[in-house]
Amino acid sequence: MQNLLDTIRQCEVCIKHLPQGARPIIEASKDSKILLISQAPGRVVHESGIAWKDQSGKKLREWLGVDEDTFYNTSNFAILPMGFCYPGKAKTGDMPPRKECAPLWHDQVFLELNNVKLILLIGAYASTYYLPDEKTKLTEKVADYEKHLPKFWCLPHPSPVNRFWRMKNPWFEETVVPKLQQKIASILS
């Protein structure tokens, strides 16, 4: 696993498309219990080199009901974005994740993970990629999370840009998040 992570962290396949250069962000161990598949690192994460070390990560940890020590323990959580590098800024939020990363690296990472009990698909890019036959929108996938268990659990992206989605869909934090926290706690206990 460590050799694969080192190789991925050196990847420059799409460097010419990255406004701030390549800095692949990935965290995992063979023992990881929960796999987070998300969009792509933001600018703050790109600069720090630490996955989810931003406002989105703070909200995600809140949803998961875990502290930073638990979250950053790779025996608990593996972090596998759809795009490993910051793709640049768009009009609202960031550019979509680069399409090269997931087909190039995800299967290789999956082969090294021996203990995953749950895969969290965070945001539309991850849920569309991993549930290609599911034609519903992300909101429906989030609401019907039980349909995808025991393997997947779909979540909205916790970005501050999505605060309006959360305001429009209060059922998510009122009903789904407590069940998610129970599931996470049971896996990590």
C-alpha cells in the first residue's frame, strides 16, 4: 500500500491542466474501515497537503460524529478523491475533478484495501461514478441511502457552497446524519 500511495503522490499525468500544479492528496492503509470517495481537494487543502483540513472537512467530521484524531487515523478512514489534485476555481466553487484520476488509480487502491466496511460517496461526482445505473439526482440518492447499503452511503458535499442545499433539505441533518453517526460509531467500535 505504501508504495502505491507514494507512486500516486508523485503523479503528474494531468499537470498541464492544473493551475497550481500537481499535489495529489490521498490517505489510506490496508486496515482502513471506511472509505471516503469525494470530489477533489480544494485550494486550502492543496496548500496544506492535508485532506479535508478546511471548512468542508470540519462539517464532514461533524456529520460523521468523529474528532480529528479519529478522522485522520488511516486505520479508520481512507481518503480517495475522484480527482487527487486541486482542479482550479470555477464561477461558483471549484472546477470539476480531473477525469484521469479515478480510472487510473481507484482500482489499484481498492486491491490494497482489505478491511473496508462502508464506502461514503460524497457529492455528485462520486455517486455518479460509482452508481452509474442510478439515474436519480444526488438529493434522492442521499434520501434513499438505505437502498445502497451495505456497501455505499451517499452524502452531499459538505462545502460551505452547499449551505443552501442543507437549508432546503433540513431532513438530511435532522434524520440522516444521526443514522450515519450511529453507523460510523458501530464500524469504528
